[in-house]
Amino acid sequence: MSKLIELIAECEDITVWPFKRADEAPTLWHEMTEKDWWYCLEVLPPIYFAGGFAVSEAYGNDEQGRATYWCCVQVGSRYFGKHMAVAEMPAAARELRDRMGQ
């Protein structure tokens, strides 16, 4: 299995709302449409970080009890999302881009 496949959920139907797919595989990035990416950017004031943004409404909590948010990253012409804590977002976005060669 390639390192990229280990990081990104297998190519599902990206027209399905990504939150639903993320619940089934919360440790992976989930590809979404550009339309969903823009919705996430505009629905609430975003939390910006180096490499992307997060929807500012907390989704849940991680194992350490930290609030998790839907984190959105654009890599070239593709869009990805993943639930994670704010402290993890910049490094996770950088890792995704690095593995995708961006």
C-alpha cells in the first residue's frame, strides 16, 4: 500500500457529503467537491491555519478531549477534509501536500 493511500480514504463518490464518510474513517483525509469546499469556507467564519482552514464549529472531541473541527485543504485542483484538533492542522496539511507532491 502506498503512503498516499494510507493517508487518503479510498476514492469514494465525492458527491456524497464528506462528513458522513469521515465518520466511518476518521483518521483519513476525504476528498470532496469544490462546491463542498466553498460551502465549508463560507458557512461560518473559518479558522485559518498554514495550509488551509477549518469550519469554526467543533464537531466532537479526540482521545485527548480536544475539540475537533472539519479541516479543509486544497491540493492542486483537489479538495480534502478531515476531522482533527486545531494543533494538528498545519502539520497534517503539510504532510498531505508533501505526499501528493505539492
